[in-house]
Amino acid sequence: MKNIQINSSRLWHSLMKMAEIGATEKGGCRRLTLTDLDRTGRDLFVRWCEDAGCEVTVDIIGNIFARRPGKDLNRMPVMAGSHLDTQPTGGRFDGVLGVLAALEVVRTLNDHSVETDAPIEICCWTNEEGSRFSPAMMGSGVFAGIFDIDEILAKEDIDGVRLGDELVRIGYAGDAPVNGHKPESYFELHIEQGPILEAEGNTIGVVTAAQGQRWYEITVTGQESHAGPTPMARRKDALVAASAIVGEVNRIGHAYPPNACATVGFMQVSPNSRNVIPGSVFLTVDFRHPDNDTLSDMDSKIKAFCTQIVDDTGVEVDVVDFWHFPPTPFDEDCIAAVREGAVAHGYDHMDIVSGAGHDAVYLNSIAPTGMIFIPCEDGISHNETENASPRDCAAGCNVLLHAVLERAEKTA
Ligand code: GLV
Ligand code: MN
Ligand code: MN
């Protein structure tokens, strides 16, 4: 039974239909979390799940669960999913593949009239991307008890719009409690978002762990002043100091090859007028590494540099530890189930560590969890040109089906 195959053209058709919602000119997707487009995408997903015979529930943070019943009423569900929200200039596969592949697993089981012992739940987690509202992986973080629900509902976007109000506005402030049910296990299929599988000629990445992340928010405060009459020696230019911090972040990333990553992706300059010396700058820093001690070194380095900048230039620098999670090894049995799926279908595969954060990281703290990667073209994602082949999407989905069945049939 575990060698039944998913319907690859149905999966691809669903991916392309979802990609029409928020489609961009360059072939990507802009479906920011809790916007009208997110609602349209969620509504389509819910309709597809109901058509597949699932019972759909929504929890207080807007996570959607579509349940296919199992034979054993006492069994906890095997969950599979990911997210439907995208980056502002996102692609068609990041997150969406994991959600629609889980739906394809259910549709395939329906086609073959397979009854599993444990129920299966397709999950769509709220705001994985962390772009409109930060931090990332919010819905899964609340579900796993990592984040406090009231703090998350109170988060605001750049225009001061409250997350909780947006959930209500788009009709996805559900009534299911966030800790109402526990998964038996969780699986997530995702594009790799990096170049390794493609370079190695492998179809499946058996994800053994996710690297750790540390996010910071830094505010540099100098003094606004006229760009003409203010001599260079008298300035406290916040943007000059912030630029030095950006340079240092990049140096720190290069100082721990080959695995460290260090990025400043967001910056606001105030007052942002061409003839005013910048008075303040807000910027974000994203550090990643698979080893926690190295992440701690990177942390010490950026903080020491910010102290030095204050001494050297007289600006003020406030560094906030905004969010972090440590390197996360996934569950041995779930990893094995994924590997067996790749072997059973004859796909070339390799072990791999995730460079990106995923909802699976938080699910791993409450249930055995595994992830499956497939290649994406040139390793590019968080980009409108992000691309994956129908063949590789189908392969990943077949492995997901195999792993889900392995757990759903496992003796409790
Ligand atoms: C999520 O997309 C991340 O930043 O890894
Ligand atoms: Mn993702
Ligand atoms: Mn992403």
C-alpha cells in the first residue's frame, strides 16, 4: 500500500491554481499574511479540503486543520503541512508545496480507498514568513506553546495594523483552542531554498536538522541636522554608523565559512530627506548557523562592535535580541521514514541540514517531526523567479505519502 503513487498532474494543477492568487508580473507570488489575498488563498484551500471529505477547523491564531478520520478513534493525528503566506516578492512553491502536497496525500488515499489507523490532518500555519508581522513561524509557534497568544495577537505591521484585528477582518480568527490537540507526528515537504540538491544531482533531501537563527532589531540614534551648514566634524550621522554595522554583519557572516549566514534585510532611515543628516536608523539582523557555540560567537561579535561604534562616534545604539531558536535536530524515526520513502520510490537522495526556518522547527518541540526537501532551480527562493519541476514536486509528495502512511499505520 505504501507504494501507491500520488497524482502528479493534479498536484501541479493545484499549485498553479494557488499561484494565480497574488501572481506577480515576474511569475512569482505576493500573498502577504492576513491580507485579502491570503484570505482568498485560504478559502480556496478550505474548499479543496472539504471537497476531499475533510473536516476543517481553525484555531485562535488562524491555523487551519483539515482532518481525514482514522479507524482508531483513540489515535492522535499524523499531521502534514506548511504555510500559504509568501514574502513580498515571493515564489510559487515556498510553503505552498508543503500544504498542497499534504492535500494531495489525502486525495490519493481517497482515490485508493485507503483507511488509515490514525487520522491525518493537513495543516496550514499562519504567518510563517515573518515579513508583514515578525517574528516568523508564528502560527506553529503559538500552537507549540513557544509564543504567548496575546502577545502575538497584539503584534503590529509597519502601518500599525494589529494582527488580531486582521485575523478577524479576513474571517480566520477561529474558535479552536491553540493547544487543543497534539500531533502523533508531523511532516513537512518544502523546496530546499538552496543549491545543494541540484548541485549534487539528488531529487530528495532527507532533512536531519534545521540550523539555528538569531534575529536582532537595532536602532541607531544620532542627530538630525542640515546637510549644508553642518561641518563633517560636528556630525552624529546615524546612517554612517548603521552602514558600519551592516558592513560588520557581513564580515561576521564571512568569518565562519562555509555555514554562517548574516543578513541585514530591512532598514528605515529617518527622516529620509536628501538634505538632512539622518537622525535615526532602524535595521534588522538575521544570523544563522548549524552550531550554537558559533551563533553565540557571532552574537558577541556584533554586540561588541555596536559598543565600539558608540565609543567611536557618539551615536546611541540599542540592540534588541528579537527572536532566536537553536539548531534543531529532527526525530530519528521520522528521518528514517523519509529516507525509506526515497529508497522505496528509487529517488536519488542525501541527508541535508535546512538553512531556512520552517514550521517543522516548532512542531519538533511537541511531536516527532521530519522534513523532505526537493531541489529548486539555481537554489533561488524568496524571489519571484523561484522554480521547481513538476517531477520533483511529485517525487517529494510521494515520499511525504510514504512517511505519513508509515506513521499512520504504526502500532500505537
Ligand atoms: C523563513 O522563510 C526563513 O526566514 O527561513
Ligand atoms: Mn517556507
Ligand atoms: Mn519563506
